[in-house]
Amino acid sequence: MDPDSVDSVDRVPHGSSDDPDVLDFSANINTRVPDGARTAYDAAFAESRSYPPDDYSEFRAAAAAYVDCDPEQVVPTAGGLAALRLAVATAIRPGESALVPYPSFGEYAREVELQGGEPSLVPHDDLLDSDPEPHALAVVCNPNNPTGDSYDPARLREFAARCRESDTLLVADEAFLGFTDEPSLAGEPGVVVARSLTKLFGFPGLRAGFAVDGRESERLETARRAWSLGWPAARVGTVSMRETAFIRATRERVARERAFLERALATEFTVAPSDSPFLLVAVPDHERLVERARESGVVVRDATTFRGLDSHMRVAVRERGENERLLAALGVDVPE
């Protein structure tokens, strides 16, 4: 991290509410957790009296099977954001530039700036047409947050090849890819993939994730801090990634409820097509609507905090009854 840059970089706003009296649609978290997670968490209590083994062999094996890569390429991290920081910190030097999409996750530009780098901001749907050659790093968010759309796999791999030819590290944030059937870039030569276990498995407070380093390098593993996962995160993460039936059921349920919400919201607003557990909604008066929802006990994400959006909100996909409550709070009729 560049000490001279730290004082000039701001925090990034995020969704999520810790108010127990509201229904939170501002954070895109699975409403359910895998069956074996609680048992694994409880068992980790006694183990937490000692340091975890720093090789994390079981976690690496589960992660490798989950995304179809070599276990040796897996780098355990305390959440997807920790994987992103590790990738950026080992790739960007002060003064170097990075291709960064917008509107997208605000932490990309922040991490580049913390290293003294310069984000070169590109519309997310134009990023794959960009020339990576002048940049030390390029970032893709797939599916993109907050728009929800995925990149075409063939075009994405072609861009990865161009980054490789240009000696530009491609960092692929796949935090929401587990909600889709789209292929991962995990193990692709010259690519670092960042994966979060927060969203799909419903554990934002556990801080579990990993990177997959597709380079013939041990830079990430060397830079990774020792004991990068605590026992609870390692045990719950390992169990969760092996729950293939849970993953399949989650994809089906989220797709069904997303279609339900999209159909209803589209009767009043403009809704962006999404492959993700959330929808981006363009509304004529977002401040009034966000406040109206809050008065009804429902919190949505004011998406104008994302660069390039000026009258939008983002809503998570939750359970049917909760989704109906969201529609009522926004003054939208529930479909027949």
C-alpha cells in the first residue's frame, strides 16, 4: 500500500442494514444457508483454541472442486474483498493505471488508488473492447454489480487472452457468479479470480473467500498473510462449497423470484435485465421512493452512489412473502 495515497482515498458506501426492525433489500445476501453450516460452525469453537493449519488443505480442495481448478492455485482469503486487495496490491505500482468498470463495485477504484495507482474508468459494457496494453491491471465484475448482467463467456476469454498478450493482469470478481450457470475464469492463464462465500452461502459476517491465481507465479500465496482464515470461516466455507444440492436449489429459487420481481416492477419502472440476486431499477424520483420504502420498514439500496447512475435503486431478491412486501412498500401491485 502506498502511504502517500492513503490520506486522499475515501471510504466506499455499501448496502446492508443492521436495524432489526427493517426488512433489508439493500444487501444481496442469500436468505438461506447450507444445512451443514451450523454444525461446522459449532465444531470450530473448540478448534479455535489453536491456530488453523496455514496450508488450509481441506478448504483449498473444496474451493478447487467448487470452481474447477487446481487446489495449488487457490489462495484462501478473509472474503472476496481481501482477495481483490491482494491481487491489486501485488500488481499495481504508484503511477500505474488500471482499467476499472463503471457503474460497478466502488472498491475496485479505491484499491487501485490505495496502491498509488490511477483508475482508468470505462463503461462496464465497453470494457471488453478496451485496449489493455497501456494498463498494469484490468478488472471485470461478472456478473456486474449493480447492473446484474453477465459477460459473454467467449468474449470474456478473448479479452483475457488480450490481457495476457499485453502482460496486463486481469482480475475477475466473481462474487455473484455462483448464482448462475456461467463458467468461471478460475485457472485461466494470466487471470486472478476473486470469489466470495458471502453472497451465495449467506454469511457476510464470516469473512470467507479465496482467490484463484492462474499465473505461473506464487505472488499471491507469498503475499497472503499467515492464518488468513479463522477456523469458523475455514470449516463453514469448506462444508458450504460442497453443498451442490443447496447451490442448485438456490439458483432455481433466485431465478424464479427474480422473474417475479422483475415482472411486477416493470409495470411501473425500468428494470435492467439481470443474472444476479438483485435488480437495478431506474425510477423517476429515487429519493422519494427510497424514503417511502423506509417508512414502510423496507430498506433498498440508493444506487446513485454508483458512478454513472443518477436516479436508480437496487433491490435484492428475497423470499416470496418478503418480495411481496417490497412491492407493497414501493406502491407496486403484486402480479396475479
